[in-house]
Amino acid sequence: MLLRFWRAFFLGLNVLPFPRSRYCCICKRDVLRFVPYRGGSMFMPPLARALKAVGSDVDHFECPHCGASDRDRHLVLYLRAAGLIARIPGARILHFAPEKHIAELISVHGPSLYIQADKFPTRAGIVELDLTRIAADDQSFDLVIANHVMEHVDDAKQSLAEIYRVLARGGFAILQTPFAPTLTRTFEDPGIQDRSARLHAYGQEDHVRMYGRDIAAVLASQGLVSRVKTHQELLPEIDAGRHGVNSSEPFLLFQKPIESQSHEPS
Ligand SMILES: [Zn+2]
């Protein structure tokens, strides 16, 4: 009830005739205030807050006009800055848990194949696909997008091996995932099954791990090569506050090596 009131309050703020200092790069409209996620950072579970977990900008989350989240906005900015939008025409793309706004952006740029997939599809046009057993041939995609998915996947190692398998040589994987830079190692424990326990341990009821500062190495452990870049490296001109994105969230981009190599999965 409190969170619903909080959300309605922030949505209501945006109809007031005040100068708009923020901007949604997806609907291209000025915004007075982005709507916080679940009330914002002060409602984050204590451990995630104490670990300074980096993920969504929960204080500046939802666009009051188009509903895009901060991670949608950040991904669009990152895709442009990394030159990946230019690679979409004619490309074969597999998109897990596809966000509506990102899916629209990809579709208009003319990929030759665009599969939107989810383990539990929620709308028409999304096929049922398990990230740990991708029903696709080897090297059949040029780009795999799993934006805030890996933190939900039980068998991350198998999923990463599958992403590696279905990517063409030189293909890219976008694996945005929350992590805590204060943790020296990625943390998960199969004994933490209860939703409440997961909320407290990992920051959300349906997360199954908290990645640590070893995140790039962990995500690259099955053969992908890290091409991770920080906000500052890729988007030095972008004011994170104005755009409602988390400047601490790097672009978690990975690439399958172009040359065949003897790969020893860890
Ligand atoms: Zn918007």
C-alpha cells in the first residue's frame, strides 16, 4: 500500500508545471522525476544496501511517460555508444526476457533473425526457451542479449556455456546483471531457496546469487572474452542523473573469440 502510494505520488509529480531537468532517451521526452522502484534505495534490503550493490538506479527508475526502466535507457545508450546498433541490420539476434522498448528498437533496425525468448513467456511473440538448454544450432546468432537475466538463472555456468555455443565467432553477448563491488567473490548458496531469504541474501526474492567484483571473470568463465566498459569510458558525455541511469553500472559486454581456440572451461 505504501509503495503504491509512493509510486502514484511520483507519477503525479510529473503533471506539475515545473521545469523538467531529466530526459528519457527512449520516448525522447523531458521528465520532472523518474519513478523510484519499490520506493527507492531506502527500501532496499539491508545487506544489498550495505554491500553497495550496483544494479538498477532504483531512485530514478521508471519513465512516467513510456514506462521504460533505467536499465532500458542505459542499455539503449550503451548499444549506441558501443556501435552495436549499427550491427543490427542483417544480424541474427537472440533476446532473452525481451524488454518491450529494446525489442522495438531492435526490430526497426532490420535484423535478419530476431528471436525473443523467455523461460516463461508473458506476451505474444515470445518463444519459450530455457537458457540452460537453448534449442538452437551452434553459432547461430551474432548477438545474444540477456539484460538482467543471469541473476535469476540457477545454473549460470551451463547458461554461459550455451550462450558461448550458440554465438557465432566474433558475436557479442550483453549480460547486464547486478553485482556488489564490495564482495571479493560471487556469492550463492543452494540452501538459500526461500523467497524471503533470497530477498535478504541477494537483494530480490527471485535472484539466486549476488555477483561480486569478479563478475567479469565469472561471466567469461565459459569461453567468452570480456569487453566490459564503464559508463565513463563509453558515455563520458552522458549525464547519468539527467538520463536516469546508474553511472556505476558498467556495460557487461562479452565476445566470442573470432579465432577458433582450444577452450578449457573452468
Ligand atoms: Zn520515456
